[in-house]
Amino acid sequence: MDGLCYGGDYNPEQWPEEVWHEDVALMREAGVTLVTVGVFSWSSLEPSPGRFTFGWLDRVLDLLAAGGIKVNLATPTASPPPWFGLAHHDALPVTAGGTRLTHGSRDTYCVCAPPYREASVRVARALAERYRDHPALAMWHVHNEYGTWCHCDHVAAAFRDWLRARHGSLDALNDAWTTAFWSQSYADWDEIAPPRATQYLPNPAQSLDFRRFLSDATLDHYRAQKAVLRELTPDVPVTTNFVFGSWVPVNNWEWAGEVDLVAIDHYPDDRERAAEQTAFAADLARAWAGGRPWLLMEQAAGIVYTGTRMRAKRPGEIALHTVQHVARGSRGAMFFQWRASRGGSELWHGGMVPHAGPDSRIFREIRDLGRLLPRLAEVEGGVLADVAILWDPESWWALEAPGLPSQEARYLDALHQAHRVLWHGGVTAGFAHPSGELSPYRVVLVPSLYLVSDATARALTAYVEQGGTLVVSFFSGVADEHARVRLGGHPGALRDLLGIRVEEFLPLDEPVTIRPHGDDGPPTINGSIWSERVELRGATALASYEGGDLDGLPAITRHRHGAGRAFYVSTRLDDDAYTAVLAAAGVPAEPVPAGVELVRRSGDGVNWLFALNHTAAEQEIAVTGTDLVTGASADDALRLAPGGFAVVRTRDVVVQPAITGYACGARGSATASQEDVKRREQ
């Protein structure tokens, strides 16, 4: 497809055929270029086993093709029809408590059940054989939001096979899982089951391996359909839509290499922090895509129904949030869904055409956005970001286990804070996998990286030795990849790199006082949730605990290692104090008004600046170039209306100064060099 994709999920089977013609006319009016068809259409496509009814879909695709609208054709396997559950009771999911679920919602399947896999491949093959030469077909969309859990006997057998392949022997598994504790040692593979409901605390290593297994098992289901689609349509890209949440047992780093286009769904659940959440999701998607373009596959057009209440987007936010995604590399903007449903489980989820119809604010904003996006299609090249955050879903999974020192030391809280502080400082962040290439980044933030393998420890050490800067948060490096505690003092794998040794963790009930060293900052700051008894082993203390059991002991440290530096923060700081630590680490930031977001893209000698105003007041930024939104020239200054945005084409390269402010006794003063600028351009 040329240009930016624009459209959404289209479910014509929910509507009389006469509505289809109106839909296509409205799509053309709105500038829609791509729609996803068939995501939940299995019962309409295969009303009984092996009997396909394609006539309605033929007519829909023909109408769309005649209207110049391309189709992202979905395999409907996320929502098996009623007959499937009746015919294959063993393919319905079983909870950890042993309850077998019944048909009545979407996602009632077990990816390890042979009947489900066979039915999934069958319907995918039927679709590919029927539509492989259809002029509307632009992309395949396998399944929808993979993430269903199951603990049935099919899963148990597949889990045992996976464990054999991973560990090789029972001795190795028993060692990795520390099964000598509580008499859990296994003498036969058949003794092992998924971590089902049990009397007290489950084995954390078993639970972690089970989530790894679920990610691989669902990926296997995706691959089976992809193989059929690739066989019959080798030139048509294949993807699925990633969704982010604690219920999703998917390692997106591993999945990203299996899709031709990384696609995400994103629904902010906090109206006041929607812009922060949007930037977070888009930066993650860009990281998973590895620098390739990616696509916002789903977002809400007007109303998001969260299960407890409706959250409406304010006027202008549909475009504002969309441009945020495009700024960070999205190949366009898609929505769920085209026309709001009049019934069914998500009847109050918004649509591009809402219940009020096209004579509505929502549709007018959708139409205006469709006219805007072609003006932004020229933007190519990479997003300029030289600060990264390590993102490790396995550490996240491990920190969700019960029995940890504090249930308040949540991985996502630390991850979101790192990204939030950068975002408010005007810094566009990258995300990186702990085993990924870190050399493009001047500074890498490491929020609560609980699991650290020997290989990861070596990679982080090499990064610092070669001149990089790490900022490591508490409860990092504590355990190995099997969730076994590293002995000899914390933070385990990172002790030498950080130049410290931690003897004890002291989770906090009340905030603790911390005194920064030096005279040019505030006299004290607070730490919360967590504290540690830190001993210096080569590092320098930048701030110390004041009062209590840790009085006078280091709270924040810095260690010079090789050509670089490694900082350690042993407690949860508030955002201002964390910002100060980043200043000491030399994190660059934009001197822009609070609530104004700047993102830079660069390619083929051309630079683009995305400027977005998330405030209710007019804002001004310094920039020279041509605004693609209005076509007007900006000469040194650009005014952004409240909630407004601009995309400025410019050949200027702006050097980003550092964050300034107190930094535990030292002010940050790192300014990007010309070499840094050249590297960011590359």
C-alpha cells in the first residue's frame, strides 16, 4: 500500500446488506484506505463443520475493491462458533482451578487442543484459496489479540514436551526449579503439570516457565496459520495484532520476528494520562519492530468501554493521539471499529461511525483525520532517540509471583516511571531488550530488572566499559533466568558493575528521608516502597538515607567502570527526584513548555519535527520550516493551539541540551556533540 493506512475493523455481517453500500460511500468520504474484515466471522463463514458460506464475503470484498479500499483479511480463529465447543468439548479452555469454560464469549479455545488447531488451519486455508487473487487483498490478519490461558490435559502434555526441549533432563529441571524445596522433586516427566490452583504458594520457577511456554504455544498456533497463508499467497504480508496487559502470556520480542508488520492495539485507560500512555505504547511498538515501520491496528474512535465505565475522548483527541503514533513510526491509524455495534457484548465500544451516525462530532473528526493523514505520508526514516529503557517481559512475569519481599515493588510501575519522566522531560525514549544491541544509546535505564542471566550481565558490563551510562533501579540483578536468587549479596549479577554490595532489602511501610550530597539541591527528598542496606565497593554515594535503620548509608550511587558510568537507585523516588538522577547521568532533554511533546524523525537528508500540545493553553516553540498540517511556513517560531499539533519539515538539526536541575549535588551539563547529532541522524 502507498501512503499511510487508515481505517478500522469492519464487521459487515452485523448489518443488513443495504448498509454495506452506505458504509463504502462513507469510507470514501472519510478517506479510508484499509479495513480489517472477518476478525469475528467464523460462524458466518463456517456455520457448520466443513460447510463454508462465502457469498456474503465475496460481495463485501467486491464492494470494497470497487470503492478503492484495500482489505486486511482476518482468520476468525479468536472466536470459535457454537458448534465447535459442542463438537470438541476438550478444546475449550480450563482455568487454573479446574473449571472448563463454555462457549458464550470470544477466546474460548485451547491452542494446544488438536481439534482447535486443525479447525484453525482449515478455515485459514479455505480463506486463502478463495481470496488469494482478489484485488482487495492487501494483508492477512491472523487471529486477534492472542492471550488465552488454559491448564487442561492437552496443555499439560504440550508443557512437558516443551520442558524436555528446554531443560533436557529431569535433573536439570529439578535444579532450575529448586524442587528440593517442599519435596517437589520430579522423578518422571508425567508427574509435571501446569501450575494449577494449589494449597499455598506455587513454585515461582514453574510459573515463569509456564508463561514462557504459553507464549511459545500460542506462537506455534500463529505459525501454523501463517504457513498456510504464505504457501498460497507468498507475496501478501501476514501479521497479528499485539495487545499489552498482565493477562497476555506473549513475549512480543520473540513474536515480532514472526510478523511481516508489527501491529498493536492501544486503548489508554487513564483519561488524564492518555498522552503518556500513548507515547509509551508507540515507543514499545517501535522497539518490537526493530526500526521497521509498524501499524496502530486498533484504537478507540470516541468511546472506550473498559468493563466498568465509559471513557470518552475529548474533542480533537482522536487526531492528537493518532499523530502521536505516526510520529513514533506507525504506518497509519486503524480503529475498532468502523461502525458501532447496536448489540452484542461491546455495543458501547465506540466506532468511526457512532450510534449517532455520520451527522456527529466523532465522524466529522474521523473525516478530517482522513484528509490530514495523506499530508503526513512523506515522513520517512527513523525516530531520533538516544536514551533507552530495558524492557523484559520475563522479569515482569517473575515479579508478579506471590511470596516476594513486597507486592508493591511492581515492575510496570518502575517501567512506566522511567518512560514518564523522559516523556515529561521532552525526551523520546527507545526500548531495548536486555540481550539487544545497546551501543546506539548514550544512556540506558534499567528499571527493576529482576532476572539477569550471565550473558545479560556481561552485555551490560561491556556497554558501560565502552562508554555507556546505566541507571539501574532497585531489585535488579537479584535472580538468574530460572528465578533463583544469586548468592553473595545483591544486586547479584550487577554487583561489580555497580560497585556496591547490598546485604539486606528493607521494604517500607512509610516514606524514608534521603539527603542528597552537595549544596545546590533541596535539602532532602523522599524514598518509598523499598530501601536497601548498601555497602560501597568502589562506587560513590550521591545521596544517603537519613534517620531510621539506614541512617547515613548510601541510597543513590555512581560507579565509574571502564569508560562509562553506572548509577544505582536503591529506593522508589518521586518523579522530580528521579529526573534529577537522570540529569546526573547526562540524559538530554528538550527546553519546551510542560505538556508540549516533540518527536524528531530523519531520513534521506530531511528532518521532520512533530510538535504536539497536550495542554489547554496556546504554546509556542522555536522551529523553522514548513508545517505539513497547514502548509504554512514557520519562521523561527510556531504557535500551537490548545490540543493542537504541527508536523514541520525542516533541514535544521537541533542539538538537544541536557536536563538541568539538582542532581544529588551535581548539575547535569551534558550537551549533545556534533558526533552525537550525526549518529542520531544515521
